[in-house]
Amino acid sequence: MIDTITEEETIPLVAGDAASPAGFRAAGLHCGIKRERPDLALLVSEVPASVAGVFTTNKVKAAPVRYTQAAVASGRAQAVVVNSGNANACTGKAGLADAAEMARLTGVALGLDPALVLVASTGVIGVPLPMEAIRGGIPRAARALAPEGTSAAEAIRTTDRFAKTAAVRLDIGGVPVTIGGMAKGAGMIHPNMATTLGFLTTDAALPPAVLRLALTRAIADSFNSITVDGDTSTNDSVLLLANGRAGGPPITNGLELKRFTAGLTAVASELAKMVVRDGEGATRLVAIEVSGAVSDAEAHQAAMTVANSLLVKTALHGGEPNWGRILAALGRAGVEMAEEKTDVLFGELEVVHAGLGVPGVWNAAASALEAKEITVKIRLGIGAGAARVWTCDLSEEYVRINGSYTT
Amino acid sequence: MIDTITEEETIPLVAGDAASPAGFRAAGLHCGIKRERPDLALLVSEVPASVAGVFTTNKVKAAPVRYTQAAVASGRAQAVVVNSGNANACTGKAGLADAAEMARLTGVALGLDPALVLVASTGVIGVPLPMEAIRGGIPRAARALAPEGTSAAEAIRTTDRFAKTAAVRLDIGGVPVTIGGMAKGAGMIHPNMATTLGFLTTDAALPPAVLRLALTRAIADSFNSITVDGDTSTNDSVLLLANGRAGGPPITNGLELKRFTAGLTAVASELAKMVVRDGEGATRLVAIEVSGAVSDAEAHQAAMTVANSLLVKTALHGGEPNWGRILAALGRAGVEMAEEKTDVLFGELEVVHAGLGVPGVWNAAASALEAKEITVKIRLGIGAGAARVWTCDLSEEYVRINGSYTT
């Protein structure tokens, strides 16, 4: 009956954002894609940085995803330009040309090689980018750069109710290092390589290959472990830039890399959880922890199936401890499980023991579900596989938001 | 550009239900599981019948599913007893004993071998069956049997807004044959072998092995081609009884079997579409037709992914022709597709051609989505695979219904 989900080294979060690491600056402003709100962001390192990226696995990839996926292959980047309000997806060859022009204009405005500029977009699909607005906005954003990233975090929002930033400071081999980040996302959130847009920065020094390793690891336990609605975006990207301005020798392996990855995971997890907490219409953040599966992969699959079940999500919204829906979701998850070996707990309260409802706990369970942050623990009792994912409840508000997105 | 979804021989529906074929009787009444509404149904053939069944693939199977799955293996059955208001799922050994007792009591009340009695349940999961109510109800139901099945169709409802019955009459080799049926279901609807509860009857004569073949075929294009919410029930079962009272030689193959299967598919499709039309909170019935896939299986998978996308379903609810969400769903469907080869039509109106939005059709598309019955056609332009599934929109009402199911 022990909980097999163990915390890794916990790195405490500090106030900060993607511009907090040494040598990074950012800007965010309104250029005219949206009606009034900020819609253009710029993130710049004062020197070329190592870069790693993870991108959507959707076969329909937005133009900026295709552009940036090719650009990060070099392992070097110095700036990222991001617009919200338009995804530049399903826009054909014109869309690819627009993404390339965004990089070129940013290079001109910053006096950089355009090959060092990455591009991301988020917003409505299938509408050509309003390039006039972007052409006017990029030089203004370049002039507005500051060692502070909240305006950039504001400018990448779509249906987000709040801007999402996070940072940690840690000592790596005697060198004080900062890792910062920002993210956007509230709907069309489902893990597959990456989810939503995330931009991570650090002043630590890491070669691109090592940076990729650290990012892949951090993503698995953060952006790839969240879901709002099971839909995978055409634009999902997470980029990580490391400019080495903290000083010290490059981090290549050993304890230093482990510690860096823990810090990166802390920032990425915080941003990912913010995305779920801000899930469209969500009123509750729900951790689904599965243990006792035959493998970590099956535990993840089981947790994700429960996390995406409409019946589970609506029950969580209504505060109903209708655990039968959790068992029904586990039964169709395509993983090894046996009803009679399965326990379910809401927080520390066991509601299902060995496949049967625990008598007399319904009211206590309903009380447990009134909290804003809930943990559902599932013990499959078969093996040693474990995983945790985060989801949110499904409310009438989600339907209202998504039934009138373009109007 | 031709539509590769072709209709099979269309058998016209007639008024009728599961008691319409010769030699079948049915009853439905209130026995006390629910507060006031009918909750117990009986369906009986005057002679032992051939039987075939398809059952949920959920690993968490309700007790009546386990019981009946074993019982249909004999290929013979004469009665079906069904309760609503309680699924008898996740109820352990006591639940299996209760299912067996339901069969035994029905056998006693009808003077039949209990081995010829099948059992089905639907309703809340994890609560012991109130056997006192059922013990009182079964003899009363046996006395109430009549050659009319609407009260039985009423008694198997859960959140259904209306009772679902359908029938066809057809001439098979000079013999007039009737096929009738009833179904229940409005939520926890997703295809996997069978969906929801369906009870089909016929006075045609078919050996069990042939009956299984016909049922498997009919289910594929009906109950296995619908979705409301992507959740697969623990209780899904479709049973088909053939008692041969129409006279004539047994149907074993050839044109007769083809015609019988067409009739069976017509009844099953009508019932399945009724389930979607009655989808919890649904305001629109939506056919998703995919053609040009590399195989029928991939076409089905693509159609189901679109049909289950929350973003597509909420857009359909809001009447928004937000076709980008359809392309995004296709891109994550795990099937071969290329954005630039894909067309999307709302009814006959092309909104996406070769992956790009058709200019100037947004308002016409929005008008097309105001209809109560909508067809979304997707041409992948790669191969010859085709499939059609039915889904419904997702409304605030679905959330309200499922957020307060047990209260």
C-alpha cells in the first residue's frame, strides 16, 4: 500500500520568467492581429545560444512548426518571435513564406543572422497571417526589449485567463544558474511530444545534444503529462535556449546534468500545471496517479485514459465520487488490469478496495472532491509501473468557450 | 470527387418493436429500482430461439455481461430479462449471484429452463442490485407479457429522452419475415464490439453460427459506428434472437442471408442513430463520412477521431464552421493523411479544398451547420478506404447531466 510515485529532488521555484536568466531580454506588445490585446512577443539572447526543441506529433503541422523544426536542427539560436491570435496553420505555401518572413524581419530588426531566429504562432487555424500588422510590430518589439518577461508572457496568450511564467535558481558545480520560462495554453491540450507553446531559457552552458536530452526528460514529466481535452494542437512547440552567460564549464553529464534537469523539470512542470489549472472552463486541478501497473508506460496510458474520460471529468466537475466511471475508463484503457485487484483513493480516502466500493464513504468522498486541487490515486496491484498526469474538470464553460471561438 | 460511401440495399422501416416478429412477447413495468419510472423488462419467445450476442470489450465487465456471454455460447435462448437503474457492475461475486438469480427467477416465472434466460442490466455502477424489488417484479412481468414491445422499450431507458424501437418486414425466398428491436443508450457511448444495450428479434430461422455472422456484420455498420462521448460502457450488449416462427427453411447463406443481413442492418442502424440523436445533451445528429483513406479501417479510425474531438463537437454545437479543428483531429488520428490532399465538405458545400480554406464560404457554411442533421464529408485523397460514423454535438447540457448523475 505504499505510494510508488516518488518525488525527485524538489527545486524550489522563485519569482521570474523567460528573461530572468543572465543575458536574455524580452518584449510583448499589441501589433494588430487581435483587436486590443497584446499579440506579438520577442525573446532574445545577447549571444547565440544552444537550442533544443520538441514539437507536435500532429501530421497537420503549422507553418511556424515546420520552419522552426528545421531551424533548431543547427543547435544554435538567438531569438524567438511569437504571435498569438493566428496559428498560421493550414495556410499552405503562403504560410511558410510568412513564417520565413517573420524570422527575416526579426533578424533585420535585431541585426542578427535570420537563421538564428525561431518562429512560433498560436490562434485560429486556416486564416492567413495579417503580415502588415506583424511587419509593423517586429521593429517596435525589438526596441522594447527589456530584462523582464511578463509582457512577452502576456502577448502569447490566447484563451488563457492568466500569463504563465516560472523560474528556479540553483547552484551547479559552484556556479549560480537560472532557468526561466513562459507558456501558453488552455485548450487543445493533449500530450504528444510537446503540448501548447513553451519557451524555456537558461544562462547555464550546455552543448545542443545535452540540451536535447535534458529537454526530452523534462517534457516527459511536465508538458507530456497534462491534458485538458484530448485534442493535440497543430502548433505545439517547446523551445529551450541556453546561452552560457552564467559562466562556468559546459554541463555535459554527471551530477551537474542531473541537477540541471531537475531544475528544468521544476520550471516545465510548474508551467504545465498552470496550463491545466487554466484549462478552458476548468474549476479544479486534478492529479491522476497510477501505481502497480505492469510498466510506467501502461501506468501513463491508464492515467491518461482516466484523465480524458468525459464522464470522469464531468463527475469531477459536479463533485460526484462516481468511481464506477474511473473503473470503466481503466477497463477500456488497453492496459493490463483486473477489477478485483484495483483500489481507488480520493486523496487519502479509499473509495474502492479490491474492485468493490468501500461502504459508507460516499459523503466523505464528495467532501474530498470539493477541493480546488484533487489527487486521484489508482493502484492496479499488478506490477511496479507508476505515472502521474494532470487534468482538469469539464464544465459548461468549456462548451461555451469552444462553441463560440471565432465569434 | 465521387462519394465512395455507397448505400447498401435500403430496406424501408415499418412501425414495430422487439415483440413484432411472430412468436415474441414483451413486458415492461416499475418494480422499484428507480423511484417511479419503469425499470424491468422481459422479452420472451414462445419457442427456444437461436441466439447471437456481442458484448463490451471493456475489461471491467458487469456481472450480467459475464453471465450472458457464457449463456449465449450454447446458441439457444428463449427469454431476456433486463433491468435499468442499476448496472450490477463492480459488484463482485454477489453481483454474479444476483445475475444468476435473475435468470433463475425468470425461468421459474415462465416455466423455462433458466439456461435459456439471458440477463442485462444498465444504470449506476458499483451499487448492489436491489433484489427484493426484482424478485417481486419478475413474476408480475411474466404475467404482463403481450405481443407489443413499447413498455419493454420504456423500461430499459436510463438517461434516454425517448424509447427506441425499430422494425422491418421483408420477403426472404417467398417467406414474409419480420425483424424488430429496441435499444437504450444516451451516454457512455463508444464503439467497441457493441455499444449500449440492444435487443433484436426475428421470426426468421437461422442456425446460431449464421446468426452470429449476420449480427457481426450488422453491428459493424450500426452500433459500432456511433459515438457520443468516447466512453465504453461496462454493460454494452446486443442480443439477437431468431425463433423461426415465420416458417420456411433456415437461412444459411446466399442471397437470403444477404437480404436478411440488410434488414438486420437497417433495424440496427436506425436504433444506433436513435441513440446518437438522443445523446446526452445533443442537439444535432452528425454523420462523419471519410473517403479516400488507405483502407476502410483507417477511414473508420479517422472518422471516429473527428467524431470524438471535443473541439469539433463544441464547434458543431455552436454552429461554427471551424474546419481547422477537423484537420487538426485528422492529423492526430494515427492514419495516413496529407493536409494538402484533404477536402472537407459540410453537406455539399466544400469548405476546404486541397488543405486550404475555400474563400468566401464561411457564412454559407455556418448556415449549413444550423440543420438538426448534418453530414461532414472528408476526402483524404490517398486511397479507396471509406467509412461513416454518427456522432452528436457536445452541449452544456451534457456536462449538467453527467455532473449530477447520482444526485
